[in-house]
Amino acid sequence: MNVPSKSPVQLFSKETQAIFFNYKPQPIQRMLDFDYVCKRKNPSVAAIVNPQSASGGFQKAFFGRCEIAIPVYDSIEEASSKHPKAAVFINYASFRSAFESSLTALQQPTIQTVVIIAEGVPERNTKVLIARAKQYNKIVIGPATVGGIQAGSFKIGDTAGTIENIYRCKLYRPGSVGFVSKSGGLSNEMYNVLARTTDGIFEGIAIGGDTYPGSTLADHVWRFEQIPNIKMIVVLGELGGRDEYQVAEMVKKGLIKKPIVAWVSGTCASCFHASEVQFGHAGAKSGESDTSALSKNAALKSAGVHVPDSFEAFAEHIQLVYERLVKDGVIIPAVEIAPEILPKDLHTALKEGHIRKATHIVSTISDDRGEEPLYLGIPISEVIQQQMGIGDVISLLWFKKKLPRWASKFIEMCLIVAADHGPCVSGAHNTIVTARAGKDLISCLCSGLLTIGPRFGGAIDDAAINFKKALDNSVPPDVFVEDLKRQGRRVEGIGHRIKTAENQDKRVELLCQYAKQHFPAMKYFNYARAVESYTLQKANNLVLNIDGCIGSLLVDLLSSCGCFHEQEVKEILELGALNGLFVLSRSMGLIGHALDQKRMKQPLYRHPTDDVLYATE
Ligand code: ACO
Ligand code: LMR
């Protein structure tokens, strides 16, 4: 036996709380769901230790209908000192780090039981843990265990699986059976069997399948003997190891008075004699004849334990013993109670079709639910395969059309020519100041972009709308300009600070040349030029500017490419989509300016006072 006589008998109660090592949302939620179903008053997980989280914080989980915030610590010491009532340490560390963390947990005065889930913990490490547990009068369950459960009170991690299984096996209320097994998987099976053949378990422990478990079958049988609520004991052993002999020995010596029904699985291993075969668990080895299932079953039987002749008869034996104890008045069958019904998560209820939920967002341009994103139904691999360019992607995502190549190429030209216009324009100025003030790249970019508007780069849509409306209504250019003037408005798309009739904007020239070669029609651009001829009579800087040029040519493109109805063209302009081209394009230049300034490392704290005119009224 590993467990010293001074170690605690009752490991769990309806008040027991645990510290969970490593953040594993699913087993934590399963514990809390069990708590709720059993009508526990407080959640069984008091704290989480997550050594990867640098600075604590909280993790959210459901406790029935409510959400709770479970505190997270980065050290076991801190968690146990802040939660002195948490007596169980559930260790979900990997086999590499399970030893150190378990050792630390054993050293905490408040921790009484350490459960090690990891498989593959080196045996020499487990032996050290066993020695320490003995020294401190504590109990280790595992390694390589799913844990254990006290019905209606406390459940370790994933023990007993889903909440449906908890209901099915009536684990939400205590029964009369103390069950111990090596295997976690078979424990779950046995909870089902025991729910059908008895009034269910009081407590079930899976000790884990290692050769040297932290606590043995015998340790738990010994505990069960001393727990008054447990009236009969069921043991499911397996081939390999000598643990079952200890149980037989205790029965023989009269130390265990409660009836035990036991079965050692692995009787088939006799077919593998003459060679050592390992059956799943590290400790389940066929080899020496006295560790075989057959000889251990025989030893248990001869000690007075109820042992069936085959595994099939195990359930029947359990039922017979249970019914005899009921008849003798030793067991008063557990009274059935209604468990709390766990509310379903929105996600689960939706998946199962029990509820419907209105969506908040409708998207018509892209879809990321499949293996690869779709742009307007076209997989991105096809976008690449078809050698589509940025203009094509913009057409798909902004205009929801696959435009002819001449048109998407024009869009790309707009992006290229408007990418930058020197450090003196509003956007670049703001970006430069922001960069020199030490802000990050995104802030620099945003501060520049925020200047885009009627005086700088943001006149494309209004220019397009106005030129189109005027031409569609056959308004002569001079009347158009004078009408706007009467309204006190400037002609959007006309005018420039440095460009004049004599110093034409090269960008306008380039776009115009391309349009002449590829566009089926240029009537809106020609109208804009006619407006320019009129405004140039007023002042030589009232040229068709880059916004006016892009705006009018895009109206020509949209109207003549054969992809849009008149109404669709109007909608695109009204949505303000065309200014988006300037934003996208100028972002390239603004990022360039931000990086340029950052590279130079010239901080700016304030302008000199002689750079400012202090004007007072
Ligand atoms: N339509 C009619 N009159 C104009 C226009 C115009 N688009 N632009 C300037 N004027 C007139 C002004 O009313 C002013 O007349 P006034 O002397 O009789 O009062 C005169 O021209 C000079 O005005 P300023 O404000 O000095 O002109 P500035 O050169 O600073 O303006 C600007 C340049 C901001 C581009 C201006 O022409 C304008 O507002 N244009 C319309 C909006 C536009 O197209 N913006 C995008 C510019 S392109 C780009 O940023 C990428
Ligand atoms: C630009 O493209 O940024 C310019 O046309 C604006 C300007 O003021 O020169």
C-alpha cells in the first residue's frame, strides 16, 4: 500500500474545491456543469494555475446559468495561499512537467490530494512523489488517470464524460458502492453497469494504468472500508502488477469487512504466454504467471472476494450482492432525486436545431467557411491561378463584378499614380508629424488618412456625381460652374495648389492616354475637360485635378464596360466607393513616409514659436 494510515479517508465532499493546473477549458467546464447538476452551492474549481500566463487575470466559465470568473495564477504557491480551502490539485501538465508541479503541490500545506492526468511520467519520478505523499500524509491519484468522482459531490476533470452520461449513470446523487479500477475508460463503462445493477456509486476512482500508481487499488479499498456511506466495494483490476494480491490479503486478514465484487481483466493474456505483451496501460503486462489475470482472480476468490467466472457475469454478481445487502437491510436504496437540468450553450442548442438565432451581419462579398476564402464566390487559389491583379480583386470586393482586364488595369493605374505626391500634402504632413512624435505605424497611417476629404484626395465621388448629373441633364459646362458658384460651392475635381494650365498634372495625362486607347467611351471625361476649359478662363490653377480625372474616367468605365446598369453606377458613386481608391493608393505613400521618418529617428516635440503666428483679436 502506498497510502499511510494517517492519510485522509474522505477525499471529497459537496464543498471540496480544486486548483486546476494548466488552463483546459473543457474539463473545467465539465466539472462546473457537474456541480450545477448536483446543486452544489459553490463551483468546484477555485483557481487555475497557468504558468504560461505572465500575469494572472481570470478565465470565464459557466456555473449553471451564470458566468463566473475563475482567478488565474502563475504559481501554485500563490494559488494555494489565496485559496486555502482548495484541497485537491488537478494536474493537467504534460508528462514532461507533471513531476515538478505535482511535487510543488504536495508541498503546499492546504493541498491534500494530487491528481496527475498525464501519461508517460517517468517511474522514478512517480516513486519520488509517492514517497513525498507518504511523508506528508497525502494522496496521489494517477499518473495516467482520468481521475475520480464522488457522486453528487465532486468530479475530477473529464471523469464520467459528458453531462448526458452523468444523468444516465445517476452520478448526480450518491449511491452505496465504492468502485475502484485501474482503467479510466472502463470506469465509465462500470458507472453505467453499477447504475443498472445497484443504486449507483458513492465514489469511483481510476488509479491509472502505470506500473507504480500514486495510490493503489488496495489504498482505495481501505478507504472505502472506512467510509460509512459505502456499503459494498467493486474492484476492476487488470493483468500486471501485484496490487490485487494486497486486496486479497486485506480481505483474508479481516481488515475489509464490506463485501467486495472483483474482476481482474486480461484473462485472454494466457494466449500470449512465453512472451511479454503490453496491453494498453504501461502496467498491464502479461509475463510472470503470478501477475496474470487468472491467478489474481483465483487469489481474490480464495480470499473470499466475489469473483465471477467470466467478465460477462461481473454485472450479475454485483447485482446479486447488492440485492442481498438490500434484503438484509444493510443498504437502503438511494432515494431518487431530480437533478438540476443544465441549460444548453447557445452553440450546442443551435447545432442541435433546438433554437434559431437571427444573425447580426449579412455579407455578400466573401466567405471564409470553406477550405479557402472565396472572393465573390471565387476561391483565392483561382484568383492567383487566373493571374488576377489588385484591380480585379477590388472589382470583386467593391463593385461585386468581374470587370474586363482593361478596366481592372485602369484601377491599378489609379492606385499607382496616386500613391504619393510628396511630403507637403496634408496626409503626408500629418503622417510625418505623427511618426516624429514617436507613434506606431498604424497611428501614423491613420492620422494621414484622416485628412483625406474635400480639400485633399476626397473629391473623387463628388466630382464623378456632379459631372455625371450635369452631362446626363445636358447642362452646359459654363452653366454648371456658375450654378455651383451661386450656391457658394467649388467645382469638385477642379483646382490645384501647384498645378496650372502651363504645368499640367502628369498623372492626369497618363490616365487620359490610357483611357483613349482602351475605353469604349469617354463622354464624362470630355465633359470634365470642357468644365476645365471654362474654369481656366477664371484662373490658371483651376485645372482638372487628379480627383476630377479619376472620378470622370471611372464614370466612363462603369457606364461603358457593360457590367453595370445605370442604377448600379449611381449606387457605387453614392456609396462613396471611389474615394476608397485614393485612400488605398495613398496608404502606400503614407506608410512610406512613416517608415522614412522612423528610420531617421528625429523626434519632434513641438514647433518653434517662430513657426507660428500668434494672432489675438
Ligand atoms: N471651383 C471653383 N472655384 C475654385 C475652385 C474650384 N474647384 N478652387 C479654387 N477656386 C477659386 C476659389 O474660390 C478662389 O476664388 P476667389 O479668389 O475668387 O476667392 C480661388 O479659386 C483660389 O482659391 P484657393 O482656396 O486659394 O484655391 P487652392 O489652390 O487653395 O485650392 C483646392 C486648391 C483645395 C484643390 C481647391 O481647388 C478645391 O477646393 N477644389 C475642389 C475640391 C477638389 O477637387 N479637391 C481635390 C484636390 S486634388 C487632391 O487633393 C489629390
Ligand atoms: C495629391 O495627390 O496629394 C495632390 O494632388 C494634392 C496636392 O495638394 O498637391
